[in-house]
Amino acid sequence: MSDCIFCKIASKEIPADIVYEDGHLVVFKDVKPVAPDHLLLIPKKHFSSPLDFGEEDIETAGRLMVTAARIAREMGFAEKGFRVVCNCGRDGGQTVSHIHYHLLAGRALQWPPG
Ligand code: 5GP
Ligand code: ZN
């Protein structure tokens, strides 16, 4: 989508601190981290939220979580623990309308979230 900031990060039109990329996904550092380690995982293809996923997108949906787990292991988060979050819609706290999973680590995270 032409006016989507995360599409522009995926296409390198705007810069981001990218830590992993493959043909399907980009993983980059959140510009305003809320934990010592705060990464965002996005599919290169635009989906506004999980509500856009259909049966044909099961591979993309699975890839996001499988990649989150692999990055967590590779970056050393797995032993102490981490959190994967997908905010959805207004009450979910979503501010960027391109689906993204937050990968948070590096401190003990509170539950329930605010
Ligand atoms: P949401 O609130 O939609 O779940 O999360 C959006 C996240 O994207 C926020 O944590 C915000 O800091 C991050 N973000 C927004 N714009 C940019 C940007 O241009 N670059 C990067 N790296 N992160 C961004
Ligand atoms: Zn987008």
C-alpha cells in the first residue's frame, strides 16, 4: 500500500534497523522500544491486521510465529523468556495498520497488560 509506513520499510523506501529479512518477512527494531529488546515482525505483503488473514494466508501467519521463535532463540531471549504480541484495532492498541508482531524481551514483563 503506497501510504503505509511498514510497506515503505519493507521496500526500503524509508530506513529501519533491520535485523532479519527473507523473501516473505522483515524484522526490525521498534523506533520507540518499550523493552530492552523490542523487534517488529512484518510480512512484506500488506495485511491491515489478522482480520485480513484468510485460509490462503495460513503459511504467512505461521511464518510470523515460527520466525519470532527462531529470532528469539538466535538473539538469546529464549532462556529467560519473551513475549510476542499482535495489537489489533482501536481497543487492542494498534497504531500502524500493517500487521506486525511485537517481540519483546530483556526485562520481566507485566501481566495483564494495561
Ligand atoms: P502498534 O501500536 O500498532 O501495535 O505498534 C506500532 C509500533 O510501530 C510502535 O511500537 C511504534 O513505536 C513502531 N513504529 C511506528 N513507526 C515506526 C517507524 O517508522 N519505524 C520503526 N522502526 N518503528 C515504528
Ligand atoms: Zn503495509
